[in-house]
Amino acid sequence: MDGGTVARVVRSRRAEFAEGDIVLSHSGWQSFALSVGVGPRKLDPVAAPVTTALGVLCMPCFTAYAGLLTIG
């Protein structure tokens, strides 16, 4: 099932992702997923709780915000 996911990088061959990095991806609701490195976005747990990536800082919230500014 496709869905937004906050995940921890277990292993990476790409320079932009290190083991232990927290990322936001659309890899679905599963225990493990593979990625070619295109799409996942690094999250900074110091800047905000990682759960905000699926809540107040996610795409549906930005859609609602833009709709409020445009229509409301």
C-alpha cells in the first residue's frame, strides 16, 4: 500500500544518505523498502519532531493552506 513513510536508513550506497538518517519517502507501509535514492527527503529531528513530516508539514496540509489563501 502506497503512503507517506518516515523511515530510518539501514544501508546506503549514495553519498547523500548515511546509515541512521531519518527520511520521508513514499515507500508504503512495510517493514523494509528499497530506493534508488530519488524521492526520499532527509528529515532533521532537531529542527522538528519527525512526526510533523506526516502531519502539519505534509502535502495535505500545504494543500489546505494554499486553498485557504486562494479561495478563502
